[in-house]
Amino acid sequence: MTIPVKYRSQSTNSYTLEQFRESYQLSEVEAARLFSKYGPSAPELDAMMRAKRLHGKLDLKHTNPPPR
């Protein structure tokens, strides 16, 4: 999901592609994919990476809750 520009953070805190890649030990391809999708905003990229880590730790592979 790409966040529409009008809703994106207007933070002046941003990463270069190399800083982002090194910060999260990403491959060049994965860093470039995420950087192009979410832009250089450091707060936005940090939040997205925290969510990815949490998702992985909790093993939340399903987007729909289980039926009751």
C-alpha cells in the first residue's frame, strides 16, 4: 500500500538510500524497493520497519481475524 502524498509526513528528517539500507541491514534491492514506495521520510520508514518487525515476531500472516 502506498500512502498518498497529502497524508505523508512532512518531516524534514530523511534518510538517503544508503543510510536506510545500512540502518536496517537490507539488501540493495529491498532497500530501493521500500525507499521508492515510501519515500525518504525517516519517521515514516522507521514506523514501517517497526511494523514489519512486529509482524514477523508475532507471526501475523493472516490479515483477516479468525471466524468466531
